[in-house]
Amino acid sequence: MAKAILQLGDLTCPSCMTKIQKAVANQKGVSDVKVMFNAGKVRADFDQEQTSGEDLSNVITELGYEVKKLKVKETA
């Protein structure tokens, strides 16, 4: 398992937050997603054998949002 933390550049409204959360949660291997609206961050726990931090970043970018920074940490 791993955790991705994505810093977003243009999260402007609560409906954006919901849209991103649903899209990331629907990715294969994602077990938990939290969008922190005020911080402009997305945190997602995922199985590295099924997806990657880059894949999650691409999903958000395809929705029209900017991902400024991606950090992936392996978890136990």
C-alpha cells in the first residue's frame, strides 16, 4: 500500500472537491480518498500493484485541475 498527497493549484469550490473525490475513489486499487478543500490537497491510499500516484495525478488533470506537486509514500 501507498499514500499519495497531491497539492492542487486551482481548487475553488466544494463541488470541485466532490468531483475530484469521486473520480479518484473510482480508480482501481484506491481504498481511501480525502480532499482537503482549504489546504488544496488530496490524500489517497492505494495499492501500487493496481495504480500509481502518477495515474491519480492524471485523473485529476483530466478533470481540468492543476496538480502542482505529487508525493508518494509507501505504507505498511
